[in-house]
Amino acid sequence: MRRGISIRWLPLLTVLAMLGPVVAGLLGTIAPAFGYLPAANMTERTVAPFVDLFRWGGFPHAVMLSVTTGFLATSLSLLITVLIIAGWHGTRAFNLIRRLLSPLLSVPHAASAFGIAFLITPSGWVARAFSPWLTGWERPPDVLIVQDHWGLAMVVGLVAKEVPFLLLMSLAALGQVNAKSSATIAAALGYGRVTGWLKTVFPRVYAQIRLPVYVVLAYSMSTVDVAIVLGPNTPPTLSVQIVKWMSDPDLAMRLEAAAAALVQLLLVIGALIWWRGGEIVVGILGAKWVMRGTRSFGDNALRVVGLGAGVLVCTGVLLGLVSLGVWSVAGLWSYPDVLPDSLSARSWSRHWGNIFDTGITTLLIAVCATFIAVLLTLGCLEAEYRFDFTMSERGVFLLYLPLMVPQTAFLPGLQTLMLSAGLKSGFVPVVLAHLVFVLPYVFLSLSDPFRAWDVRFGTIAAALGRSANGVFWRVRLPMLLAPVLTAVAVGFAASVGQYLPTLLVGGGRLSTLTTEAVALAAGGDRRAIGVYGLAQTVAAILPFAAALLLPQIIWRNRRGLSDA
Amino acid sequence: MNILRTTALAFCALSTTATAQTDPENWDAVTAAANGQTVYWNAWGGSTQTNDFIAWVGDRVSEDYGVTLEHVKLSDTADAVSRVLAEKSAGQNDDGAIDMIWINGANFAAMKDANLLFGPFAESLPNWALVDVQGKSVQSDFTVPTDGMESPWAMAQVVFIHDTADLAAPLGSMEAILEWSSANPGRFTFPQPPDFLGTTFLKQALIDLLDDTTVLSAPVGDNYDEVTAPLWDFMDALTPTLWRQGKAYPQTGPRQLQLIADNEVDLAISFSPGEASAAIANFQLPDTARTFVLDKGTLGNASFVAIPYNSGSSEGAMVVANFLMSAEAQTRAQNPDILGYGTVLNMDALSTNERAAFDALDLGIATLSPAELGTALPEPHPSWATRLADDWAARYGVAQ
């Protein structure tokens, strides 16, 4: 046995790093939900907070909003992703989409939501392009699109960000699933392109992207940033309302917020169970469909729909990004002008100093959190392989806990925990707080490709005389360069986009690009939002570019490694 | 709710406060201790003009006193209150994360009652001598006495901003606004309560509709339904004529300016008489925007800064608070190209040069002169604002 630090304990350490804060935060939430808040000297256990919550007039609608927007956004995203891959894998159009994935994914949620809001609002860019010469609108129509009552604008904003995410996860999975040969065989047997892919490859791919889909569902139901920009306000979604209650100076509102947070948690759990049931049903029906042997099922129409939806998502996000850029240099820009009256560098020169400072902070935090996360993840997965641990169902559930529990539910509890432990607000607590959210994403995007690696390579290497560590560093890791870089990029973007952890745990002493952008969002200065949105995007795009380019460069002479 | 609140306050009152801070009376000791300190000023960060002004303040106090000022941008002052509260409940009584908060109204009342503030210090500051204590309401914050626990730095008064291209003449009263809005549906809105500006609109409407407003100086009691009945009749009539038929609202004040620029609305409420001019200079509003006040007058209040009890840089914070009340800072704040806030200073207490600097200011094309603004109406007791906001949310907060 090689002497040195055993990695046997790494899985336990990782779980502790990820879950300790969540559990403590939840305890900090469960207690007030039942009336126990020592800071306000309330120590009786009571269900009064839940009663107050149910009595709130907006409760039924907020709950319904969370559930319907969550399901709608997730289903649509998954559908579009599947149609794009099924219809266009291997074509030149697909390569173009793959190249666009990095810029699309790196636009942080809030920035992309603003861009889309400006596009679709009645006085927005699309309307301005056609007014008043086509539509006859001297003034914008009084139509409720953004912040509509049913959350449809919010669904659009969510889908626009989730399709690239699911696409990226699927691409990482495709490489491990031998998609090309299956598709070729299906084509040889006479199946249409879409139908063949759906019947042969999709079930295997879905098994690998099931976890990202769950995360997407949980996120869609409990998002705060996108809901604030695009979602309704009368009433808002449950998570936004929780944040509003948490900020209320009246302490009694915290109890109601804690109760609502628990309800949100239960909703997310229920939704996941429901989705799982849906998977089983679809699986049964799908198997029957496969057995029927239909060679083609409206393939051409589906291809067009898939491409159309993909193009819409791409152009939506990119145009939104461009609009942020134009706003950042705009002078006076009123309706119905398509372009600003004048350009001005004032916004950039005004904000540049602050952007530079906060940008450095953002990058430092992201680098530290992601580095630790990747280290822990690789160590865990390797320990799992060497010592034959298996991740049970419960283990998987624990992995998702930080992503499924709404941030608003356990972060204030986490804040109190850190204060009591004497951890002063500063860089290290914020990195640890970011780690809680970055670890699951990194683990999520890395675990399946890692495990799907063919262990026979390891066997051969061992037979050729390499130790276990040698196999890891010299065979496995190089072969998994693309998934590892993708995981780094995902972790980086996750850290750059964090708002509540930085604000609450950092005590306001650390400003990142996101905290600045959200603070400005409250003011409605589109120029400043444009500047910060672009800066945020650039901060997140670099690792994605690296994740796509580096494997191509490093493995340019190994075709099987540079692909997905 | 009341019992919970009282026990909360009782609990906080029993806690001890940190005493390692310098006595404000000894100004030399304060400036000596302040040299080299870093002050984290938690202030609303939603307006780029205000952020720039705070950055300028940081440069100046660094030059003159060696104090480093960090602006922590908040979207809601209650976040800072939560933070100090969390620190107190975790027993962190020294060197908290927050050194100074831009605060007034209900937030101040909550912190003062829970003994979360350092002080009294405001009246010991050297520049307090320049403040217009008689003419401006700077010693009582929404009817709650400040007791020197917060120091003023800006005066605000409600004005209405209108785009003269679509709405040419000022409207003199709430009834006039209702009439105009009914004739031009979808062209008026206000921030959604409980945003402070939205709640201000409700208070302003109530004050304008009532004949006798003295009842509002006392805490809200059983007279609530009777007193607010005209307001809810007014809102019932107004809400369907609002922008988006009252189903959606802008979430903050500056968002309304964007709506005017987008030609979606023609009328908006603002708390700063100079905001419109500053916005025009900043490309945020068309140059046809102007402001007006109601015939009966509009609400006014002061913005303050307060220091949390557990601040580790209380001397630096006092230095900054003092600088904010200086003629130099006040002149700059009143300049509409920079900020456009009203001053807290008494012109008679200033030197000739300082006074000349004020007189030389061009208040801006959309700013009303002090004579046109008239006297500001006093704010109601904070309990009215809370109750109005809650009631509005119950009645209109959920669209049908």
C-alpha cells in the first residue's frame, strides 16, 4: 500500500463541506418556521407562521407560479435540447450551435434576463424595429408582457438559459455513449434522423443528463434573479416573496419567510418526485413506441422546429447581449428609436474603476472556490473507484441538497452559524459559501463522464506497470480533460453568478460583479446594467472558451479525445 | 405581533453595547482615531448619481482625514438592519461588518428601539452648527425623535415628474391626477409598495385627500378605517386606469424614469426635487421633463446616516457624517448635474463665500425653486406607512 495521504476519507470530507452549511442553515430555518427565533426571544413552538403564510392572499398563486413555471421551463428546455440534438447532430449547423454554447452559457442569468426583457417589452427593441411604420404605434401598447401574471415571460427567460446548459451536459454525455455508431446503424435500418436518434440514443443520454434536468427543475422553481426581472409582482413567485419577507425589518416576517421556505422546499421535492413518475410513464410509452418500429415520425417537421427553436434561443440571448452593449454606450435613447440618439462613453468611464476592482474580487473568489471544488470532486470520484464505494440513492440526494434547497431558505441560517463560529465576514467565508454551491455543479458535470470512463484502460495501464496514482494522473485524467475543463467552466460560472451568498455571508465587505449588478438593477439604470452585464459575461466566458478550445488544441492529434 | 415585537425589543435592550469607541464630544480625539480607519457605508446603490457622489465623498475624506470609505451598495436598507441584528444575536459586539447606514423612517425606528445604534453623536459634530434645525425637520424622523442617534445629510421633498410632450400642464391635486389618468389610461404608475416611494405615494394621496391631517401625527389606532376610507375609494377608482391596468408596477423609483423615457408613462412620483434635472443631464429623461408639486403641498423628510452600536470604525464614520454636513459636500449634492438633493444647511449660518457658492448653483431646468416647492408637509407617524403598505398589498397586491 503506497504511503501517503489516503483519499479514502475524501468523500466524507466533501459531503461535510457541502452539507454541513446546508444542514445548519436548514436548522436555522426549520426553527423559525415553527416559531423559534432566539434573536427575537420567541421560543414557543407553534404553527402560527404557517397559518399566517396560508392566509397571505398571494399564496395560492405564488405556489402555482412556482410549480407551473418550473415544469413548463424544464419541459420546454428539454424538448428543445432533444430536438436540436436529434435533428442536427453531426451536421455543420450543429457545430455552429456548439461554438455558440460558450457565449450563451456565460451570460449570467440576470444579465440575460435583462437583455430578453428589453427585447420583448412593448417598448423594446423588437417593437421599436417595427414601429411606427408597420404597427402604427406612436406610443407603446399597454400590454402586459414582461412581468405577466402567468409567468410566461419568466419561462422564456429561463428556457433561454437552460437550453444551452442542457445542451452542454448532453454534449458531454454524448461522448461517453457512443452516439455516432448507434445513429449510423439506425440510419442504415431506414430510420429517419430524428426518430432514429430518439429511439436509440436518447434513453442512454437521458440517463446521463437526468441529474442536470432535476437541477434545472429545482432552479426554475426557486430562482430569484430571473423572477425579479421577468416574473410577475402581483404576487411574485414564492422565492421572491421569501426574499422580500427576509428583508422586512419586522422580525415576525422572518417566521413567515421561514415557513414559506419550507413550503418551497416541499414543493421542489414534490415536483422532483412527480417528474420521476413522468419519466417512468414516458419510459413505458417510449418502449412501446420503439417496439412498433415506425421508421419516421414527422422527422422533417421536427428538424425544422428544433432548428427554429434553437435559433430563437440563440438570437434571443445574443441580441439581448448586444442590446446590453448598446445601452452601455447610449446617450438618450427613447421610443421609437431603434438606435440611440447619441453615443457616449460616459457609462464605461464612470464604472470602469469599480468594474476592475470588483472583477478582480469576483475572479479570485471563483478561482479559489472552483479549484477546491474540482480537487475534492476528482479525489472523491477516484476514491470511489479505488475503494469500491458506490454512491447510493441517498448519496445522490445529498449531493443535490444545496441546489434544491432554495438559497433564501438556508443562507440566513448559514450567516448566523458563521458569525457564532467567529468566522468574520471576509474572503474565506465567502469562498466556503460559494463552495457549497459550486461543488454540486462541478460534481454533477464531472461525475458521469468520470464514471463512464472505460476502466479497461486502467486495467491495461496497471498491467503495463503503473500504480493506481499513475493510472489516475497519466491515463484517466488526460482522457477526461474535456469533461474536467467543462466542470471548471461550470463551477466558475456558478461562482460568478452567485448573489445572495456573497451579500449575506460577506457582510457586504466583498463586492462582486453580480452584487453590483443586482444593486443597480433596483435602480433601473439600463446603461449601468449594460456595462455590468457585459463585464459579468466576459468574466464567465473565458473558462468556457478554454473548455472548448483547449481539448481541441491539446488533443489535436487524438480525434477520439477532442470530441464529444 | 405586538407582543412578539415588544419581547424582541426587551431582549435587545438587555444586551450590552460595545464601549470601545471615542466620545464624540472630543473632536480632536475622534479625528486622530479616525485616521487610517476604513468605514463601510451601507447605502442604497440603485442610483448611479448617488454612487458617484459617495465615491467623491470617499476621495475627500481620504484626502483630509485619512479615512477610507467603502460604499456597500444595498438594494434595500432593511438588509443592513438584518445584518446588524444577526450580529447582535450571534454576540458579535465588536467590529461589525457595517460602520454607517443611510437610513430614515421605519428602519431607523426599528434600530433605535432595539438599541442597535451608536450614539448620541450627531449634535456633537462640528458641522451641526450649520444645520437648519429650526426651518427643517432634522431632529425628528417620521415623528420619532432622533435624539442625536442619526445625523442628517439631505432633504427630500415629493415632486411629480411629467413629460410635457404628453402632459403639458401640472396637476394640482390627487383628484386632478385621477381625472387625467381616467382620460388617459395606462400613462401613470408608481412603485409597488412596500417600496418606500410607493408607500410615499399612498401617504401623499391620503394627506391630499384628507381635510384634517393632524390625526396622522399620532400612531395609527382604531381610527384607521375611518381615516383611510377616502384613500381606498380613490385607489379603487385609480387602479384600473394605471399602467398595465394595475397588474404590474415598477419596483423602484428610478425605474419609472426609464418608463417615461420609453414613452410608456407620462407621470411619475419622485422624492428628490433635483432628480429630473439630474436625469436629463444623464440622458435618462427627455429634456421635455418637468416637475410640479400639489397645490396643498407635498411631503418632505430628511435622509440621515446612523452608526451601528458595534462598529469598529465609529470615529471614521463620525468624520464622514460630519463631512456630509459641510458646505462643500452640501453644495455639491445640491448641484443637479451631480445629485440634485436638497440641503440641510441654514443659509444664514454659512460664510459669505459658502453662501455665494449655493446661490451660484443652477438648480436645473426641471427643478422647482425653493419658493415654488413651498413648505414641506410633515411625515405621518411610521405606523401609518406600514399599515397603508400592508393594506395596499392586501387589496391590490394580488392581481385578479
